[in-house]
Amino acid sequence: MNIFEAIRIAMRALAANKLRSILTMLGIIIGVGAVIALMSIGRGVEKYVTDQFAGLGSNLLFVAPGNLSDGPPRLRQTAVKALTMGDVVAISESGRVPEVRSAAAEYQTFGTVARNGKDLTVQVSATTPNYTEVRNWNTTIGNYFTQADFDERQRVILLGADAYKELFPNGEYPIDQTIQLNDLNFRVIGVMESKGGGPGGNLDKSAFLPLTTGQDRLFKKKTVNGQYELSVIYASVENADHMDAAQQQITELMRERRGIKYLAQDDFSIISQNDIISVFGDILGALTIFLGAIAAISLLVGGIGIMNIMLVSVTERTREIGLRKAVGAKRADVLLQFLIEAVTLAVVGGVIGILLGWGMAFGVSTAFDAFDAVVGVDAVLTSLIFSMAVGLFFGIYPAYRASRLNPIDALRYE
Amino acid sequence: MAESKNGDDSVPVVSLRDIKKIYQMGDVEVQALNGVDLDIWPAEMIAIMGPSGSGKSTLMNVIGCLDVPTHGIYEIDGQNVSRMKDDDLAAIRCRKIGFVFQNFNLLARTTALANVELPLVYAGVSGSERRKRAVESLNMVGLGDRLHHKPNELSGGQQQRVAIARALINRPSMILADEPTGNLDTKTSIEIMELFQRLNLERGITVVFVTHNPETADFVERVVRIRDGVIESDQRRPATAGIHHTRHELEVASHALAATPAEAEMIARVTA
């Protein structure tokens, strides 16, 4: 008897008990479906996050006040000491950090922009003129403000892509139009290209202005020394291979500037894109282990279900087995027949599970168009191989029992 | 030689020499067969009879290669099978023996054709060849018009005919029929017995009945009675029922006229 014959017989036997076959497959269907769906959604999220941070530029270091490893701001033990323009100048111009090509400063807050009676809450970024260059972010209309604008504290503003769309719903040319930011008139000089939603809010629902203008007219928060505060310093590193060296150099410089004693903890943080991605990687890694556990448990339960039903099936079909043996079936023929039945149950369940998971992933991608859930070939193959393995493992004992039946007793079985 | 119609072949289909079968039941040894000697010759039609507990079923299992004797030599067509392992016995059953059971033992939800094909599946015969031979076989038992019926769509007699067709398909050395009419009414029983007689007459197929039904004995020309694990009597006399009394005419007729199995069957039907 060849294998195709065995598959044909197995399919016929399963088709004879459709409801029972489906119920038996349910464990595998749910397990594989959940894993495929969550795996592809997880992968979509991972890709989305990676893309977001990759957009920041791989050679970028963020310097932020406070030690992030202490936990969320309210639980921090170290006092938050602000960053200032002095730090920016020290990083970029002192020669202490040769790896850094340039450093940009940003102060972030929220503000209200308004035009023709229409207003909108946006993230306001007050920056140095080299901000676009350091962050690798271009304008679609106009240009970023210049050093002259910065020095003269000009009231010029650039809008994020979404903010532009909302304030200029008819797509009017925005250059030299006047808008209000927190009731102050600003002249629009450009529109930034779209970056999409990113960490820390929608970067497109934003407005950009010179740091000097902002500090002078809008937000007057100062340190005890009378200097203006910064939210974050971006340091662009010359060579992406020297990120660690640059990070080390900035750390030393900052510790010195802030008078932190030997062995005392940093009261600032330096983060690279890789740090952020690796944090997400850790989260996704934990998620993957969790998914693996779900998959293992559901496949185990599904496998036990298959074994149970195969044992029932062998008992029910004792006479059939006896007859098959009487007309010449060898042990291996009977073993193969029942083994293939178990494997078919598991693999058909796996295939239905894959389709189900695929459907769910597709549904989620369609519902949230921010990311695409991609069902990987590897996930599909792994699911199929595991289903098959479960069928083999849990099918072998019932099949062995069937193959060992004595035809005399089996034929007499009532 | 199994196909031979003459009883004078030198090699018997079944040759049992001092066959003993001992079962261990708990602490007690049960001697089911206690030295059986028996030869069954090609084209014989024989009934093995005996009350329950006589060892009749055990003898059938041994003859049918479903079990091996504890002691003694069993040869089928001269081939010693008395010490064979399970899988080798399965191969012998597949090639040499056609089984017919009291309760038909057809696969449910499976067409007559597929049921008849079953032994060929294990003999490794290709699909098209299987189908061709199954159709032939069903024609032989007069079910050529019921190929695609399932067992639950057939009468008891028809089901038993399907089982006989299945037994015939491997062109076995013998058909071993275990109470083949036990589940059938009298009229159908006679039809089935006459079918066996025709197959025996026209095709020289050796048929071994295992039965406790005395009426079955009337259809055969040799009756072996077994009691307490030994052969009590082995008796040959002309059959008194069915179509055996026309044997000579039929032989002549089928030899002269039957070019095809269907024609032979037609002749047989007319003469019956």
C-alpha cells in the first residue's frame, strides 16, 4: 500500500465523521490561528517601531535630563537638573567630543496655533537652526529658519504636515501667511515633510520656531542659574561605528559640567536609536516567549484531543482493522493508515488555523492602517511542521495499538 | 494448480499434519486442537462441522492463516506456513485465501466496488487494474448492476455476494467461509450456497465451509466432523442439495460454451 492510498483512506475516514473531525482539530486551529495572528501583528508593530526610529537617523544620540534608568519621572531618585545651551555648545564646540559633527537643541511644549478663527493644539518645538540637518528631516515647502532668524529672534514658524493640512484646508500656499501661536503672530516660512505618528506623539501635528524666539516670547522657564531649559539635545555623530565612543565622551563631559562625583549616578541620559530599538526588541522578545508558551500549550491540548479521538476511532473500527488484516494488511499498513489519519487531522487543523490567523492579521492591518501585519513564510512553515509533529507524536500510540490488534479477536469484536 | 478442476493433483491446497493448538488460559492449558491430519485438494468443496467448543473455530483460524499451530506442519500449496510471523501470514492471506464471514464484514459507507477492491490495495495492484478486476468479480457473483451501492443499500444476500466477490478477487487458492449463511433466510441461503457451488464447478475454486449448520453439509460432497480437537469422521458422498446433481452436464456445458465469465454465469443461471 502506498502513501497516497493511505492518505485517501484517511481523508475518507475523517470525512465520514465531519463534526467530530472539526471538533478534534479545534485545539490546533485555535493555537495555530492565535500564534499566526499575534506573530504577524507583532512583526508589523516591530517593523513600524523600527521604521519610526530608523527615521531618526542611526548616527543620532539623544541627551535628555534625568536618569531614565531610575524609572518614570515621578519615581526618580536623582533630581532633574535641566540641560542648557551651554551644554550644546560644550558638546559641539569644546573639542572634547571629536566624534560629534554637530549638536542641535530642542525645547518641547504644547501650544495652540490659530488661523482664520480655526485653532489647533500642537506640539511646539523650539530649536536651533541645524535641527533639520541633525535630525535628517526636510521641508516640503519653503526652508527651515536660518542662523540669522535664530540670532534675531524672528517670529517665523514652520508647520508639521498635519498641522498645515488643518490650518490650510484648501491647500493654500502658506509662505508669508500669518498665523497665531498662543495669540502671538508668526509668519509661516515652511512646511515639514510628514514623519507619521512616532514615539512621543504625532510629529506631524506640530510647529517649529527658533529656540531664541520661543524663549524670549513664549516660555520663559529658566534654571536657577538664569539659563533657559532644554528638553533634549541631539548630537549627530560623524561615524555611526563610533557611537559608543561618542556616548562615552559626552558622558564624561556632562558629568564634569554637572559636577557629578566619582561613582555617583548620572543625572542625565544618553540614548541612541539602537538603545530604543533594543528596548523594543526586549519587549517583543518577551512577547515571543509568551506566544510560544500559548502555542505550546494549545498544541499540547490539541494533540491530546487528537490522541483521544484516535483511540476512540481505533476501538470503534476494531472490526474494520480485523477485516483489513484478514485480507492482507500488514502491521505497517494499519500503522500507516492511522498515523496518517492523525497527521491529517493535525495538519488540516494547522492549515485552517493559518488561514484564520491570516484573516485576523489582515483584519487588524485593515483596521489600523498605521502598520501592516505580515504573515511570514517562516511562521506558516513552522506552524505546519509543528502541527505535523503533533499529529505524529500523538498519533503514534493509537496507530501502534491498531497495528497490534489480533485479527481473530478484532473480527469477533462487537 | 489451484485453478485445476481435477482432484488428482499431487499437491493438496491444504495439508495439515498432526496439528496441535494449545492455549494458556490462566493456569489451565486448553488443548483446542489435538493432532489434526487433513488434506484438502484443489476444486474440493468441503464442510468442516462440529459443535461449539469442538476446536472448529481454532481449526478455521489455522487454515485461514490467522493463527499458527503450536505443533505440527501446515502447508498451503506445498508452502510451509506453520511457523510464519504475522506479516508473512498477512501476505499469505492476501494471495491465497479469500474470506467470507457470517456477518459479511463489509466496510460501511464504502461502495461495493471499493469493498471488493480492498484486498488488491494490500496486494499493491494499481488503481485501474483493481477496478477492472473488481468489476469482473462483481459480475461473477451477479452484482454487475450494483457496483456503486453501499452496504446499507443492499440486501443481506447481496451483501454476502459482495463479500464473495471480495474473496474471489485475488484469485485465491481457496475460499474460507465461516457460517456464510448464518445471517440469511432460507431462500437467500440456498442462493448463496448455489453461488458457491457454481464458482466451484465452473472455476474450480476450492471452498472450505466452517459451520455447525447441517443443511450446509447437503451442498457439499465432503464433510469433516471435528470433536474435542480431533477429526471424528471424514466422509465423501454426492451433494444432495443445490445444483451439484447437474455437475456433469454443467461441466460439459460451461467448457463447451463459456468463452467469458459473464457467459458462464448465464449458463449457470439457466441450468440452476
